[in-house]
Amino acid sequence: MFGALLLACVALGAPAASRADIIEDIGDQLTRGTAEAFVRSYPVIAASAGVTYRFDPLTGAFERQAAMVGQLFLERAEPIGRDHWNIGVSYQRAALKSIEGKDASALSDDIPIAIVDDKLQVVGLVTFDQLSANAVTHIATLSLTYGVTDAADLNLTVPVIVSDLSSEATASGLDLVTGEFATATERDSETSTGFGDVILRGRYRLLDLDLVKVAAGLVFRFPSGNVDSLRGTGVYEIAPLLYSSTRTWHPRSWARLTAYLNGGVDLIVEDVDASEGRWGVGLDWGITDGATLGLAVLGRHAFQRLASPGFFDLVRVFPGPTLGQAPLFGIEGKRPDYYDFSVGGRMNLWRDTLIAFANAVIPLNDAGIRTDVIPLVGIELAF
């Protein structure tokens, strides 16, 4: 994704080969860090079905629960119901917006980078006048949920992702030995389609009280998506989670309210230090029997930095002239905390069987790697 960085640097033909190696390492780290953070930035649609059913021993039949679920990214504790199915198809679009608060399509770094030879003598200067990094992914997701028992269900989620990536870098170089000055602009682009990471989820209801219900969830993420194309994280992940939801109460005739609280840890199998904590709190507002609005705040907290302190630092020539260090494009690789606002809902189209849903995830801060607003639309079939 940041291949244009290296291409522009090499195109200058400056004398120190080590310069290309350093820029390549930084470009690779930016690409991998951006890919992993970017893929995690669009949350996976919840396995909770729009409607759930419970067996009534008095009638000997399954009955629909009163409230339709409005949340698209928070799970409720109530499983779908024994032998019931839910099939959902959704589309969402995610576009890279910023890196540590800096516009990813308009990065610049005008502090000269010092190019040194084997004798540690400064023999050249390079500045990156402009870097435009653009990434858009179109995600079509198939979600299958099956009620194993009244207290447990399983879900399989398979995304297909179209990745549209491009970057353009303009660099200027001055050879202090020959006095030659050059400017180079290079572009790198890729459009590809493939599967994203396959996700398997299970839920088991632990507590079933009149006021609140609690369920345990376990999520397995398999690295079936290509990392460089922003289709996967490249690592196996296991997430133990707790889901709680309240009973639906009716403070007014036009409002049916249900509260949600989810929390857990997304564990990276190969490197636990790279894991992150996740939580979400939300409220459903049942406007009618067939339409529910869902509001939520979602949080993610990385356990470690994007890169070790000083990884993005390069030797610079400051006015004076004096030598010092500064990170490329001002990127420091800090540990990010992500906060998002989710608003959306579901609408019953036909007999509690065909349900439409829509949602938008809105970033609330600009830490780390951030996307623009992520829209989501889809339909589901419950039976």
C-alpha cells in the first residue's frame, strides 16, 4: 500500500543504498500496521438475529419474543431459538481517512532526511513532498446463524471483499557530492477481490432472569484474507466475550427500550501482547412492533503500540545545520484507543421472516488508523 514511498526514493538515484532499506522497512511496517488496524476498524455484524423465538410449554409451540433487535454490532444474550435459522447478507464500505489524526490522502514531510555513506558522512538529502494513501474496501458478508438449543446458537460469517488501493508519493533529492537535484513522483495501485477472514461464533445463555439476561460468547477468526490487500489481519484470533441485555420495558406507548452491554478481549494467538480489549454499550428503541432503532458506543483498546518508540524516526538536517531525528510524516506509532458511535436499526418487511437493516459507524476520535464513516445495509431471512 505504501510501495510508492520506496519507488519514489529509488527513482531519485541518490548514492546511499541503505536509504532504500530504511524506507522499505518503514513502508512495510506502515502497510502491515495500517492493514491490521484498518480491517479491525470495520466491526463484524452481530450474530444476533432480528427476531428470536422461545418454546412455550403451554402452547407446545415456539413464540416470537416481543422486541425486534435494533443493534447491528452488539450481541444480545438471547439466542435465536432451537432449530431456527437466520441468513443475512450485508454490504458495507470502509475508506481510509487518517493516520494518527493526519489526512492519509495529504501527508507531507519537508524536513530533509540525511543520507549517509559508510563513513557516516552526509552525502545527500531527501524530502517527501507529498504522500497520498487511498484505500477503499467493499465488503459483502454472508452470515448464517443456527439455534442448537434454546440456550445456544452458532454463527458462521464469510466476507467477500473488493479492495481498491492506491498511493502516490513525490520526493525530492539533493546529491551533496555532485550537486545534482532531482524530483520523482511514483504511483502504486491495486484492485483485487477475495475472501476476508472467516469467523465462527458461538453463544450460550448463562443467566435468564426477568430483568436481565447474560450469555457467554466465543469468537474464532481465521486468517483467510490477504493482509496486503486489506482483507484480513493475517493472524488467528480468539475472543472470549460476555453479552448482557435487559428485558424490554415500555416507559411510553411509543417506546420499547432494551439496553445492551458487551465486553471481552480479542486475543492474538501468536502474539498476545498485540491483542485488544473490546466493549460496547447500547440502547434499542422499538418504535413499532416491526421497526427498532439501535444506538451504541463501541470501544477498542490496543494492548501495544503500532510500532516500537523511534521506529519511524529518521536522521534529519535541521536549520543550523544540525543533525537530529524526527518521525517520517510525524507518525509515532502510539498505542491507540478507538471510540465509535453506531446508529441504525431493523425493519420487518414480511411476516417476521424478511427483515431489512441499515447502520452507520461514525468515528468519535482520530487515534491510530481511522476510516471515514462506515455505512452498512442488508437483509436477513429468519425461519
